[in-house]
Amino acid sequence: MQSANKGTVFVVDDDDAVRDGIAQLLLSEDYEVRTFSSAAEFLGERKSRRPSCILLDVRLPGIDGMELQARLKEEGRSVSIVFMTGYGTIPMSVQAIKDGASEFLTKPVDEEKLFKAVDEALAEDQARLSKNKDLDDLRSRLRQLTPRELEAMRYAIGGLMNKQLAGALGTSEITAKVHKRRVMEKMGARTIVQLVHFADVLGVEVIPYR
């Protein structure tokens, strides 16, 4: 039984022999593998929550590999793609890479190049998942702020001193400090600079101090 610790590889190829051969090769190296004979079949697959990538044949019946790449992009389904083809051209490979593909391999695929491409694609997807998780965490933290704390945050990221913040909020300096401290704690920010960065990522705008 494979450990499935390396991530999930979706193999999309209409050639049964090629598809099964690649699947067995990957399984022997402890990758989790799912196989599909067409792009349409793959589109019915739910997005994996684990690091994953697609080994995608360019020539497929119906929706071809390049079309599938475009479709996934339109649907906002971010996934690393490694193209495979026995009929590739330089312009085709350049276009695929420009559109976000991780690699473009020529059939018959060299085992060493295959594993290298898959590992790099999975690493890309892991980085993307981590980034999305961090963003989700920040959004969750932002939702925990009260309306008053959000107001304090929007003033604070403009660089206001505590006395100025108190004036902007129409409260005492002590109360302003409390609001600011709670904002920092809830957002997980160690410094104002970090809070400014979080605000920029989240699209939180500064309230100009007058």
C-alpha cells in the first residue's frame, strides 16, 4: 500500500497503456494517483485539499489539454500542470508555460525528468495552499474585530501616534491604546509595520487623519 505522503497526481491521458504505465510508476514511488481518460472526466473531480498536480496529455478527445488548462484558469481552479505530448512544438510549450504550466515533457517521458517535474509541481501547489491558508487565517482574524476596533486599525495603519489616534476616535488616550492593543492581538501582528502589511494584503484602507 502506498503511503501517499508525497501528494496527489492526477494523470489525464486517453492512451490506456501510457496512463496505466505512468500511474504504476508513480505508485511505486509513494505518490497518490488518480487517473482519467479525458478532460471532461477530470473536470468532474473535486479539488484536492492536499498538494496535487496534473500530468496532462496535450492531445485528448473532446477538450484537449490546452483547453483544459484554460478552462481551469477561467473557473479559478489553481493547480500545477505538467504537460506531456509526443507532438509538441516549441510555440506550444512556450504558450503552456506562459499560461502557468509547471513543465512540458516529451513522450516517451524520461523517468527522472518525470519525477523531477512532479515534485516541483507539487511543491508549487504546496506553496499556493500555504499562501491561501495564511490569507484565510488573516480574513478570519479581521472578522473578529469589532466595528470600533476596525476603525482604530484603519487609523493606526496610517501611522498615527496614540494621542492622534485618541483624537481621531474621539476618546481618551488610554482607551485608544486599549483598542490598538486589541487590534494587534486579534490580528496577530507584532509590530505596526506588520499590521500595515496585513492591511495591504486584506485590502483594508487607511482613514485619513484630519
